Amino acid sequence: MKILVLTRTGIALGIAQRLSLEGHDVEVYSDTLALQATGGAIYSITDNLWKSVQECKFIVSDSGNWPTIYKRASTYNKPIIGCNEFADQINGDSVKEYELFSRLGSKYAKSEIYTESIGLHPKLLDGNTNRYYIKVGRRVFVCTKPEWLAWAMYQLPVSEKILLQEEVIGQDVSIVGWFNGLNWLKPFFYSTPESSNIGAIAMLSQKSSNRLTEKTIEPLKKALKMFDYKGPVTVSLIANESDVYIKNVYLGFTAPCVFAMVEGLKDLPLSDFLNMLAFGSNTDIVVSHDYLVGIEVANTEADMRGAPILGIEKGNLDHIFFHGVYKDGDSYMMSGESEAVYTAVAHGRDLIEASKRVYRTIGEVQFPNMKFLPNLQGHMSTTFNHLRGWRII
């Protein structure tokens, strides 16, 4: 099967490597990354994008805003996983996200929309002690002090809509799901928040619908179906014992989340799963109910091209997604073109077992000047302790 992978963030390089490992003809295109060595002897870097669009079965992208590719893919009836024009609009504008999804029944904290920043003056002058988030585009001003609200007002654009939301105190958690253009692929996954910032994640599949999903991610179905979005959806939440609220919605791939979820696919190759997403052929997937974890292993040193990556064998290759890497014979080498070198994933009956397994892989697969998050269990346990305390898991 011929698959085209589009990347601007480098996330999709790990997807390309795994698809190639499964025996598929994978072509990669980027208009931002210098991929001179990356992927060598693993997958191809296309030099004819339009030919690749025409010949592939489907397209996978880790970023949006490809208007010319959207048109060309539509002409040749090639599904795109991970982005489309609708996703671009939602990902770029907090107000549009709130206006659409709140109407569909997804629950947000108490919110108001202002057509211009001057409308916020009464909030500043009324002496109310409420704490607010001000959102414009995708910029968020955290105004937990009146003085910060006053400062933020003068940073806002004059003519753009502004979303003012009251702060809710609780536990940050995310719900992640896959949408195939028609329906959700069940189950959803609970996820520790802010994983992209720290390069690590812990996840657990959800066995049945509950208040975390019914009021948040599930109502998005109508809009996603209407605009034919295919791919992952991440809903960041703030939850407490009494209720749950959406903080924001992101349509598209995030790392290391995507790799941890792939670790949970039971006996289902990634290519088959993506094919299901692309063509809407199924709505139920068999996943592990173990804890799933992923850790990005990076290098920030310059001039690392050609440094060998040691310790790779069949047993751990199944639990690694390579990013800034190429092959020389049977050996894997650092390309020096991506800070992320690989993502290690693992599963376990509890967070302790999953953490031990992922660090064992990292301990075996070595390269110079490795950087990764230590003590994943300590960072991630709070989220799941709260979910257990609320009898959600």
C-alpha cells in the first residue's frame, strides 16, 4: 500500500517509520523541515508532491493548513487523516471552537464573547473577584489577578472576537478519541495533560461512556461528521467531583499521545487502523485495557549526524517510533535534523509496570547526549488517582 505522510512538526516521521516497518511504500513530504538524511533507507522523501498525492491510497498529516493539497486530494478522492479546512479553523480560533461545540452540547465553564476588547472594561471596574481566562485566536491570558486582567486588555487586538471564561478549580485531564469521518472509533482514552510540553504521557482506555465523555467529546460527533474530519481528537478538560468542563479542543495528531495509543492496538497493524480511519470501515477497535505510556527521547546537541543508535533489536523495535533517524545497512543512525530521536512506548497492568518497561527500553536503546523525562510514574499518577477517587476508573 502506498501512503503519503505530510509533516511540519516531525510527529508524523514516527508514523512513517512504523508504516514502512510494516512493509508499505511510504513517501514523506515537508515544506518546513530539512530532511536530507532523515528516513534514508527507511522511507522516501518525495520530490514530486502532486504525483505522490495522485498515487497514494490515503494521506496522513501531523499539521494543518495545506489548502492546495486539500484541493488536489479532493480531486483524486484521497482521504486525509489528521487535518482538513474545518480542523484548521477550529485549531486556530478559541471563539469558533466555543461557539460551535457549546451549541452541540459540550460543556464549558461560564463564558462570554466580546466583539472587542473595550467591552471588558465593566469586568475590570465592577470589583468582582472572579478569576478569568481571556482567549483570542489561540492565545490564552491567565487573569487570576485584577491587575493582570487590566494588563491583558491592552494586549488584545481591537477588532477580533474575545472569549472570556471563568476559571474552574479541579484536575487537568484529557480525553482522546479517533473519528473516521462518520463515527467515533470506541473506546476513548483518558490521558495525562500537557504531554507535548514534557514529552511524556500516560493513558488508559475507557471501558464505557461516563460524564467525562458524555458532556465533552461525544457531542462533537455531529460537527466532525458534517465537515468530514478524520483523525485523532484531543479534548483538554478540567474536572472535579461535581462536574467537568472543556478547556480546549484540538483536532489532529499530538505526540507522544499518538504513539502510546498505537501501543494499545491489539494485534492490529497501524496501517490497517489508519485505513479504517480513512475509509470509515469500522467503529469498534480491540485495544489493551492496560496502562499505556510514551516518552520522547531527544537530543539537543549540534552536529550529531551519523552518531549510531545502539541496542536496537526485534524485541524493542516493536516499542519504538523513530523520528530523526536513518539506516545504514542494518544499523540506525541519528540524522541530526530533529531534536526528537525516538519515542519509546510500553503497556502494563498498572503505571508502575508500564513505567518500568518503557525505561527498560530507553536503557537499552542508547545514543549520545540523551534527554528524556525521568520519573514518569511520579509525574503522571495524580491524574489517575483523582479519576479513581471519583470512581470514573
